[in-house]
Amino acid sequence: MDDKVGVISSMIIQSRPENMTAIKAALLNMPDTEISADDPSGKIVVVMEAESDRQLADGMKEIGDIPGVLGVNLVFHHSENAQ
């Protein structure tokens, strides 16, 4: 990320249990996105890194557009200039 703003955030994705497999597969295909945990009730915890807040917002929208996703809730957000 050199001289760009570095952003890291975590979020909880809510889905129906029967959609989790497809959603997790889609998440694994997203760059700089990692599944940290999941729960059989339909919750998935994701950590995402981005170069900017805009890139993070775009990634969250992309997650929200995955078929079967009911909601995306930001839990943690940190950004800083890479030094």
C-alpha cells in the first residue's frame, strides 16, 4: 500500500443458513477478503483490507449484492497512512 491510505475492517454478514456455502465461495473469490469465522445460524465474520475508504465501501456493496446476503454490518474500521 506504500504511500496510500491503508484500511482494515471487519464486518458481520447475515444470511440464511442454506445460502452460506454459496456466499462463502463468493467471498473467497474477492481480493483482500478473509473469512474469519462463521456460525451455522447464518452469520459470517469477514476481514477486508483496502487502499481507501472508497474501495472498502465498494467491497461492502459488492458483498451486499451477493445473492442470499441479508445484511452487512461494519464492526471495526481502521485507516492510516502507510509509512
